[in-house]
Amino acid sequence: MARETDDLADVVDAEEDLEDLALEDDYALNPEFVSDVADALDRGDAERLRELLSALHPADVADLMGFLSADAREELIPHLDPETLAEILSELDSEIREEVLEHVPSATLAKAIGEMESDDAADVVDDLEDDKRAEVMAAMPELERAAIETTLSYEDETAGRLMQREVVAAPQFWTVGQAIDHFRKDGDELPELFFDVYVVDPAYKPVGAVPVSMLLRSGRQTPLAQIMEPVTEITVDLDQEEVAYIFDKYHLISAPVVDTAGRLVGQITVDDIVGVIQEEGEEDILALAGVTDAGRDAGVFDIVKSRLPWLVLNLATEAVAVQAINVFQNEIAKLVTLAILMPIVASVGGNAGTQALAVAVRALANRELTAANSMRIVTREMTVGLANGAVVGLIMSTATWFFFHDIRLSVTIALALVINIFVAALAGVLAPLTLERFGRDPAVSSSVFVTFVTDLMGFLSFLGLASLILL
């Protein structure tokens, strides 16, 4: 018995040592560990491969798949059992998951999907090609197939697609003891993770919720109706960004999802919302830069196709902006110094506009900037623009005097910077507000508009003032 205990301890220690080798301090995969996995795949060493993978959390295995080549991923798939595959598929990036799904046999994939929560299962099935989807669905039990088909019937990026259909519900006339006894008896039917027991009326409409912690602290004879709390219902057609906002505002851990008739059809938990917040945040950041998520395995052509249109649009707006230079070409010819200093005014204005734009887009996304306070925010940004313009203008005028010893030139560039930074701050907040008012995504095209305004105003203000003051 002592030897068995020692052997078990050795195995545990070995797994912990292997896990330490796999991950760095920031939880990123160690490059040497990735190389060991690739070497094991090249040698066809299944035992070593299982040993390496056993040290990783499914999320780390999904990360590992992203670092491997497409051929290596294909070789790795047969070494994953359906249960492990189910955990990994829900963690994979969508581009890599689509590629992996092509190489998983339909029967194996059907078993793996059966191990997943309904929301994750629907996402995987949605990524399948039509022919393979039909094969996989045909291999699944009827109840699981019907649940996935129902989930896929909802619009993408809505609560209906985000929710999991597995919920814990109890009638309002039950007591705590009846609920606990029922859950213990039918434990296999319960979701793997849940936070609330939803109390429903005879029409299966939620009338309240009992947190699991409250359920465990209450006496067996306590009616659920006595300890239940109000619930914030989510409708199946609500946009997932709105759902995330509701969770954040009301500090929810889970929420019931109801259909158009108000009947309970599923639940959304906070782990799903974390993914939505990250996804929406990434989309806004990329849209602000005018690009899309290329992914680790994206081809050059796809990346060029996603970025080129915005560059062409920016080229068109800049072509309009530089017409201001053309108007003042005689003035520039008389005083070459203008050509040296002119880009500074436009560049600083562009940075000021980007600062205001980033703050405005974030405020709009978080519902901190609305019609109710828009005038106050715009006024604040205008004041900030004037203050920053005055300080930057003073610094630049001092530097201009130091290098060129021309007081009129110093005054010109100082005034131009004040004007352009003021306009940049105004454009940075008004552009996303205007786009939002017209129902457009403020993160997508605001940056092009702000850049156009700051460049045009930078050239016009500096060269216009120079023509009045210097020439």
C-alpha cells in the first residue's frame, strides 16, 4: 500500500513538473514545449504525445493548436478522444476550428458535440460545411439534434445563439427540501455548472430565481417563493452586446432567456459574457484602425483585401486635404520654412483627434456618452482642445523662435496649433456621435473622417495664417 501511494505521488509530481515546463510565468506556452510536441508528432510517438497533452488545460491545448502547422494539427487530431476534443473545440479560434473540423470523422465529431453545452455545440455545428453538417446531425440523438437546430434558428450574435438550453427550474410551490431532493435524484440531467434555480409559474415563465448559495443556507421547509429574488429577463432576439451591457450594469452572474411568449428557454452565464466582451472589444479596436481580425493562419491576400479599401479611402480624403497646399503654393515658394513646419501642425492635430476619438468611441460603447450628456462632453472636449493647443503652441513657438529667430513665424505656428488641436478635439467627439445618430458603427469610419479634418484644417490654418502674418 505504501509503494502504491509513493508511485501515485511520483506520477502527480511528474505531471506538475511537466505542467511547469509547458507554461511560462504569464501562462503563455513555452516555445520549447511546443517544439517537444511537434517532435513527438514527427516521430509518431503517441505515448509521449499523450504525456505532454495531459499536462495542459483544454484552453492551453487549443492555444497549442494555433502554434502548430496545419499538417501537425491534422496529425494531432486522432490522438484526441471525443471528450477531450469537445473541450478543445469550444476554445479554438474560429479559423483554426473550421480547419480542424474538416479532419475529424463525422462519428467522432457527433460524440464530441454530444459532450458539449448546447451553445458551444451549436457554434461548432454552424462552422461545418453543409455536407458534413448533415452527416454529423444524422449521427446525433434526436433530442440533441433538435436542441441544436432550435439554437441555430436564432440570429447570429443574439441571446438565442449565446444561451445554453440547459437550465435548472422549479415550480414556485416547491420547498427547498423538495428542490434539493429532486436535483439529487436527477443529477445527471443538471447542467455541469449553474448558479441559480429559476422559479417558474405553470406557464413556465420565470417569476424569480434562487441563488444556489441561498438554497443551501435555507431550511428544508422554506418555500422557494419566499426566498426567490427578482430576475432580469433576456429576450432571445436581444443583441449580444446589449446582453453584455445588462450583465455589466446589474452585476449578473446568470440570467434567464425567454422567448417571445415569455417562457423560459435557456440561460446565459457570466463565462459566456466574458467571451462576448472580449470579442466586442476586439472588434471595436480593429474597426477603429479600419482592419479586421486576420488570425494567425490568415493568408496575405485575405489581409490585403481587408485593409486595402480603407487605405484607398484614406488616400482619397488626403488628396482632397492637400488641395489646401496647392492653394498656397506661391506662399510656400516665397518662404520654404513653411514646408518644414507644416507637417508638424497636421501631425499633432491628428494625434489630438485620435485621443478624443478613442475616448468617445469607448464612452459610446459603454453607454457613458448619450444624448442626455452629449453637449457637456462636447464642451469638455472643446475646452481640453483649447488648453492642449495653448500649451503645445507655446512649446512649439518657443522652439521655432530658437531655430528661426522669427517672432511672426512663432506666432503663426502657435495659433495654427491652437486652432487645429481645438478642431481635432471637436471632430474626435462629433464624428462618432454623428455616425451613431445615423445608425452607423462609430468605430468603423470615424478615424478616416477625423484624419481628413485634422489634415485639412492643419494645412489651411497654418498656411492661411502665414499668408496673413508673414507675407
